[in-house]
Amino acid sequence: MNYDVIGDIHGHYEKLLALLQSLGYRKREGAFRHPDGRQAIFLGDLIDRGPLQEEVLYTVRDMIEAGSARCIMGNHEWNAIGYFTPVGGGEYGKARNAKNLKHHHVFLDQVGLDSARHKAWVEWFKTLPPFLDLGGIQVAHACWRESEIATIRAGMHDGKLTERFLAESFVKKPAPTAARLAMDLVTKGPEVKLPDGKVFYDHEGTPRDEIRLQWWKEEARTYRNAAMVPTLQVPSIPDKALPDSVVMGTDSEKPVLVGHYWLSGRPEVRNGKVAVLDFSAAGHGPLVAYRWDGEQVLSNDKLVAVGGWY
Ligand SMILES: [Mn+2]
């Protein structure tokens, strides 16, 4: 089967419609379908931030039910499950505090906190697998590493996470569970604490002592070369060797396609083996798809970008 792998939508329904149109999908019998039988693969983060989140959810859900799409779980769907799920003592899997509300309130405004629709969408999020092995390629929201994928696979039944694994994935204290560490890596990617008490300032101006890693840069050996930070912040990242515990690259034998990273600039694959398809559709960037037709070396001419500036 050939696939159209689609990056993070974050409620931007107008970009989703434009991209599906441009890829050749047409609405028939209630769902978008491709005349050649291609399947759309959504990389997660359907919700939060954008203006028409339920429209995106209905569109994707209808495609899945029609057999014309599959979708994996992003960190925003995982967080949404936690935000809805009590874990005892008046607490939730994802704390209902101001910081988390800031990232989730547009979704909650649309569905209504603790409403029947809220519950129904959370139940649907639980049906999304955190990764898919599609034969010739593999997809996850942020990173593929065999050990963490194996941990998650062991926590799945009938193609979805078990309630028990999900509950374990919300446990941070006294120490994060294996389920939490695996979900963190696969849906949010690897991070490392900066040495010597150093910090950088993220795009909201918040000081942070941990950096996201451009894990696909197998050759990167220093914090500065590996860091995923705003360009102006690069000089403040130490040009010092990464600790041995940091693993760069992926051990997947097949090409890996992910979203999550809010890239900017002209859409390009990272290399022949890794494509990152999030080019900030949540902001002013385009929604990006990779049209995969069986090749084992990914290439830029298979990318389709619509609905944004770059
Ligand atoms: Mn994400």
C-alpha cells in the first residue's frame, strides 16, 4: 500500500482540506478517499491551538472508519487523555493547572469541560496507537527507538494502549515509570539537561535548562550541534561534548517519519532515513505531507506543502 503521511494539524481544518484536495482525496459517501486507494497516515497532534479542532477530528475519524486513513497518538492527545482522567486524591493524569490549561483551553472551549463530547473524544484518543509499523516505513509522533517502542508494544492490546499502561504512563513520582519514559520519548522526543547550570530562552521567553535534541543528526556530538532551540539561542548552548548516555540517530531499519518539531523554512527531509513533517501548521507554516510509494531512501520531491508561508 502507498501512503500519504501528514504532519501535525492542531485544529487547522482549512489547511487539512487544502492538503487533502491537493493530494487527490475527494469526499465520497461521507469521508475523504483517494481514487487510487492510497491511505492517509496522520502523525497525531490533531488538537489544541487552532480554530476548528472538532472539524479536524470528525474528518480524520470518518476517514479511519472508511478505511482511507490511520492515525497515531501525539503528545497533545496523550495529554488530553491525562487531563480528563482522575488518578486519585483529586488529581488528574495531566494536572488541571494554569500552565496545562493554557495549551488545552481552545479544545476545552470547543467541546465543553467534562461534557459528554469531551468524554467521547478522549475515549477516541485512547484508540490511537502511539506508533505504526507500515511495512516499508515506520511512524511515531516524535521519535522511534526500538527499546521504547518495545515497551509500548508490550502495553498494547488489539492495536491500542491498555487502560493499565495508560494509567502507568501518567506516573511521574517518586520516579517516572517505564511506561512514562517510553511515551515521553516516542511522543515528545529525547531531551537532555544542559551542563553547568546553563539555560536558554524558548520562544515564549521562558528559561529552560533542558534542550530537545535533533536526534536524527547522527553525526552531532556536542550540545550545540544537537540542540533544537530557536536560532538566536544557538550561541548560548555550550559547544561541549554530549554525555555518553545520549543516543543520536535511530536504530530503526526502515525510514522513520515523525511530526512534532515546529520546523520552519522550506520543507525538506532531514536525511534519506528520517523525515520530520511538522512545519508549524499550528502557526503560519504549511501543512506538510510525504507521499510514500515504496522507496527506502526518502527524498524532498515527495513532499507536498500547502496552506502556509515558508
Ligand atoms: Mn507534538
